[in-house]
Amino acid sequence: MKLIVGLGNPGRRYQYTRHNLGFMFVDEIARAFNLKFSKDRNLKSLITSFHLADERIIIIKPQTYMNLSGNAVRIVADYYRIDYEDIIVVYDDLDLPEGKIRIRKSGTSGGHKGMANIIEMLRTDSIKRIRIGIGNHQGEETVDYVLSEPTKEGKAQLLEVIKKAPEMLEFCLKNDFDDFMKKYN
């Protein structure tokens, strides 16, 4: 069983912001596989699941707001008895150029508060992750930048990454994670 976590903030106000790229990524997977998310208050998430490559895949969008994402991730992982090594978190990254993908097996949060909370709640930094670059905010307040929508050009680059989400998931599940990193990094 695998758990795919898209990070973002709930609510229309944040729907198309840079900080919601994780949500957009898993929404594209759901669209491609004709899945619907349902709200589970006990699991503090919007959740869906399906089978792919002989594996049950659970996808969540934590509804705890970004900085408390680890709470929902831990609850879902514990409820379904998912090994932490079978979790993949997708989120935005200020330190990467817009539309650049960086995949890692582990590491620090790099200053991303959602990922920091996941690392804290799971008590490990050995969490697989897909980081999607949103570019540098160049003097703009970080919070204003991540909670705003990308420019027209930036949006086009980010949509190219999001369109790859179903293909990336399939490749990830059918191949070794090192091969996945080689292909998409």
C-alpha cells in the first residue's frame, strides 16, 4: 500500500496559488484515473484510493492547512498501517526554478513548513518527496508570494509538470525509486 500526499491549503481562496501545487498534482492523478475525493473528518483529509500496478494507492489532501500537514499524514498512515517508507509527499519549493522537479528519498524540509511538520510528526526525515519549483520571490514577502497565483508564463510551466502527474505515478510504482529519480530529476 502506498500513500500519496499532496500538500496545500483548503478553501477556494488558496485553490490556484503556488502553495497548492501538491493539491493540483494529486487532483490531476484523480482526474486521470476518474477518482473522486471525499472528506473524512476523522482522517483530517480529502481522500481517495484505487489500485495500480497490483498496489492499493491512497491519495490525500490534508485539510489541516499547510503548516500542520503532518497531523493528517500521521493519522492516515497509522489508520491504514502504511509504512513511512511507502509515503510520497508532493509540494512546492521556493528554491527551485518554476516548473523544475526534484525528487528525493529523504532530507531536511528545506524550510518548507508543511514538510517540516510531517518530518516532526513522523519523527523521520526518510520520507520520499516530489518538490515542484515555484521560483524565487525576489524581494516579495515569502508568504505573499506562495499564497499568490503564478504569472501567466509560470502557470504554463507548472501546468506542464502537473500534466505529468499520472505518468509519474505509474512510473514510480512500476520501477525502482532510484530509477524514478533518474528519469524525472
